[in-house]
Amino acid sequence: MYTSLQITSSEYQSRAARLLEHIKGQQLGGVVLFDNFHITYLTGFIFIPTERPMAFAMNASGERVLFVPRLELEHAKAEAQVERVESYLEYPGDPHPMRQFAEILQKLEIRDLIGADNVGYPWILGYQGPTLSSLTGCEIVNVNPFVEHQMAIKSEAEIALIRESVKWGNLAHRLLQKYTRVGANEVEVSMRASNEATLAMIATLGSLYRSGSMWSDGAEAGYRGQIGRNAAIPHSLTTNATFLPGDVLVTGANAPVWGYNSEVERTMVIGEPSADQRKFFEHMKAAQETAFDALRPGAKCSDVDHAVRAYFEKYDLMPYWRHHSGHSIGLRYHEGPFLDSGDNTVLEPGMVFTVEPGLYVPDLGGFRHSDTVVITENGLEILTYYPRDLASLTISSQ
């Protein structure tokens, strides 16, 4: 029986300890993180980034401070796994909040070489402000590669949250397929499926559940406009379409759980599939299976994409290729590393990816499945389990 779905305080302490070890190894005076996902990963504090600067700082002694606007003070104190929360009144303010932050860094004795994930607070929603180096007079060392790699290797607790996400994304997709029919509207179907799945999840998990997402309150499934010919546009937007016989449909489903995401996407067809629809569906499915076979510890991300492209080239399918074979997923819906020919990151146990090579045929539609997988010591575990065969994904046109 579940007692908690949250990452524990001890895990946050362990994450900070690994970053501290890196700081000491690089002989840095401390570290400053501005990225909201980096802050969430290190502190557990989930928030919506705005023009008001926020930052995490840790000195070489391991003291952690979170810097927030006054409107986030109680929120941060209640949730952030840090020794201290400091606040400022408002942005842009006078003096500028970042000048107050510079004083905090001085008190923490973070000086000389400072590790940071950005030259300053990013220009979000109209923010403007000084760089970290101009505020401190210190040299800034990029720690993004270390932090991103740390985030890429998921713990057992993180994988458990992703598994939970998979369950409810699967339910949302089941309902999406159930309610899709000729003459129905994509927005109505998506909302109905998403709402029902979310209510079922809340009824089951109760107070154990929080989405931890700035974009979603619960389970979601939909088409995002990838219907009929528009299915050939990988990142289409909702068009409020009505389903028609013969439509190719590309779906997507997810359920953020305490900030962690999964992804299941499927290609479906309304009515008896045509010969061309069958052809491209089966090639897409085979390409995804080629990627599955290439995903193993010790291989490189680029090996996976090269294997998929080799399959496409063998069958003269490259004219229908549009994107790499997948991406990492976790706190961000898209994370690095990427299953791309230009990414030579070595695959390690604990890395979680979406695997989604696609084919996009003008005037016919798009063909893409996406499954969430985790690299294990022995190979690969596919976490999503929605049916992948065409027969299971064919919707009656009656």
C-alpha cells in the first residue's frame, strides 16, 4: 500500500551531496542555479518561473539557500529542502533583487570561481538584469553538463513516479480511443478522456497525488491536431477537427506525478486501413523496434538513431523522416540526452527515454508510436504497455 509518492528528504540531501562533491572537485567557491527544473531537482520546490528572479545557492561547505520573491516565501519555506530561504520584496524593485542576491553570495563566501547553470537569471517574461559575473566580479564556470547528467540517471524513486505516471497516462489513452468516433470533435473527446482519467486517479490516490506540473492538473490524452493530413505535421496544434472515416490519428498521453512525466503515443486509423496506411504503419513499428534493440547500456545515443536511419534508408523512407528517434524524459517532458546522430552520450542504467521514430507522408498522415523506456543493467525495460499493433488501434468507422 502506498504511504507516499514523494521523493524523500534524504534523496534531496544525497543529490546536493553529489553536487557538492563536484564543486569541491572543481575547486569552486560554490554554485548558483537559476533553471527552475534544476532548483526543483535539488530542493523539491516546484514553482512557476516568472519575471521575478529565483535562485538556488550552495557554498563549498554545503550550506543551501533559496532566493525567492516575497510572494513565494511561505511556499518555499514549506516545501524547499534547504537550510534557509531568503526573499526580496518585488521585481524590478529598487535596488534590483539580484544586487541583494550578490550580498547573500558574499555572506555565503561564494567567490572567486562560481559554478552556475546560466550567466544570470534568464530573460523570462520580460525580465532584465545584470549577469552573475558583473554582480560578483567572479569567474563563472558552467555546471550544466554535470547537473543535467545527474538528472539523466534516475533513481529508483524517480522511476517509481514515472511508472505511476505510465498507469494513468495509459488509462487516459484507453478512454481517448474509446470515445473517438466518426463525427466527434477532437477537443470534446480529449477533454472527456482526460477529465475521466484524472478523476479516477484522484479517487484512487487521494492526497498522495500532486501533478507538480505548471501545465497540467492530471492525466491527459489528446491529438493536438494530428488528425488526417495534419497527422503529417509532427508538432501540429489543435484544430478543433471532426473525425472522419479514413483519418490517420496520432495521439499523446501523459500524467505528471509529483513533477515526473511519461509519454505514450500511438498511431490509430478510423475504418479499414488502406494499403499505404498499413505499409507506413508497419515500417514505423519496425523502426521503433529497431531502436528498442539498439538501446542497451554501453551503447551511445547516436547508435540508436543511426540504426533507425539505416532502416529508413534501406526501405527508401528518408523522404518521410522529420526528427530524431527520441529524448530523455523526467521532470522535463523533453530532457537530454537525445537519441540523435549528433549525441554521443553513453547509455547508462537509470536513463529514461521516449522512443519515437516517425514517418510523415504528405496527403496521407503521420505514423508515430512513442513508448517510455528505462535502461537497465541488462538492457531495456519498456515501461509503457499500450497495444502497438494496427488491429488494436483501428477504430470502427460505423
